Amino acid sequence: MEKKESSFKGYFFCVFVLSLMLCSTIAFGATIHVPADYKTIQEAIDGAFDGDTVLVADGKYTGSGNKNLDFNGKELTVQSENGPKQCIIDCESDGRGFYFHTGELQDARVSGFTITNGRVKDKGGGIYCGNSSPTITNCIIINNTAVSSSNNSQGGGIYLGTAGSSTITNCVIARNTSNYQGGGIYTYNARPTITNCTITRNVAVDGGGIYVRYKPVPTLTNCILYGNTPNQVVKESVNTNSPKIIFSIVEGGYSGWGNINVDPLFIGSGDFYHLTKKSPAINAGISREAPKIDIDGDPRPKGKRIDIGADEYVGN
């Protein structure tokens, strides 16, 4: 009798332990390494499940399987091990970095990449988001192009399409080009939340920094829009609401709580987002709902208030 009782106890203990392990796996997901587990980022995404993390080692990633990256509706995280300066997706002027188009929600996350040399013939040279709402953090989206001969190229850096409510935080969107609208960002009937981003040196025929079409419209907080050509922010028509911009540096000025029209005083000489000691962006932002770290992983705020832009000034 004692042996039977002992066996039952052992059985239920094993079931309990297995249940805990299963719950832990479901709650936290697996970590898949690139290139250790899969050679390309897309192979890792294809092999992952909702809740998993695809962790990408330092290096430059090129070629098929490392661009036009498609989550296929999965809610997972793709992130670099050590930030955007160490992990580069180079599209080699053929395709874009990420392609969201299958209803992904905010648990579909991209973090810590430089996305560069994207080139497409329509929308979203660096990242395309249509009918989806991914979370994009700590990325440098630079030198991407949307180009077309029929005036439908939009969003040299990022295209945000219908019904999307993406979250974009601590990103640098710079030196992107559209030969029509939205050099840095183009939004079409989308409601993105853009926080502590630096949008600079982008070029388009109209809306060099950000071009907004129809409503709803984006909300920008603690952002820098400076040095874009020919203008910083454009809303298409009277049928388009004005984007809400607060506590931001906007060249030429923009109506909104805490906004200022000043030179952000970047370091320069190729460094177009780190702040100098005298930058007016320092201590000029609002901490409410702001990120706890900056694009470099430095804690926010360093001073009395959070800094505007992707960089938190910490000295030198």
C-alpha cells in the first residue's frame, strides 16, 4: 500500500514539474541564435514560434534570407546582441530590411539593427508596415531609398500604412530618400507612436522628414526633426489632421506643447545624432512614457529631465 501511494505521489510530482516547464516555455519562449542555430535571419524567423526571440550576433548581414525579412504574422522578437552599431542589415540596393504586412501586432518586435542600402520601387525603402503594428526600437535606418517613375514612391526610411499603430522608439532615421513623398517616414491613415527619435538629413520632393496622409495621424514626443529637405513635416490636405508633436525640436517651428525651433547641435563630421554639451535638446524633453535607456543603452534621464532625440547626453 505504501509503495502504491509512493508511486502515485511520484507520478503527480513528475506531472507537476512537466507542467511548470511547459508553462515556463510558453511564457518566456525560446531564444534562437543567428548564425549559430540558423545561418540567416529569415530561416530563424521561419523556425520560431510566437513569444520566441531571434538573437542576432554582431556582423554585417547580406543576401537572400537577410533582407525583406517577413514575420508572417508571428508575434516574436528579432534583436541584435549588442546594438545597431555592431549589427548591420545591408540590403545592397535590392529590397528592404523588414516587410510587415500580415497583421503583426506590437509584440512583433525589431530592436538594435542598422538597416541600410535598402532600395525599392514603391514604398518603404528601409521598413514597410502595412496593416500591421510592429514595435521598432533602437534602430538606425540610414541610406535607404524608395524610387519610382510614377509618383508612388513613399517612405524612403519607413512606410506606415492603413490601420497601423506601430511604436517607434529610440531610432535614428537619417539620409533616406524618396523621389516623391516622405523621405524619412510616410504615414497613410496610420496612428504610430514615435518617441525619442532623431529624423534628420532625409530628402523627398515633399515631406523630407515626415509626410502624413489622411487620418488618424502620428504622435511624436521628444523627437528631433531637423535638416530634412525640403521641409520637416507635411500633412497632405485639409482632409488630413495635423500630427501631434510635443516636446520636440522641429526646424522652422511647429505648434505644440514644449516644442522648440533651434539647432540641436549634433557632434557633426558624420555623427549626426549624438548631442554636444551645449545642445538645447538636453533636459528639454518629457519623461512621461519615455524609454528608460537611449539608443546606446545609456540610462535616461541623465540630468533633471530626459533629453530630446535618440541620444541621451552622458558626456564626451
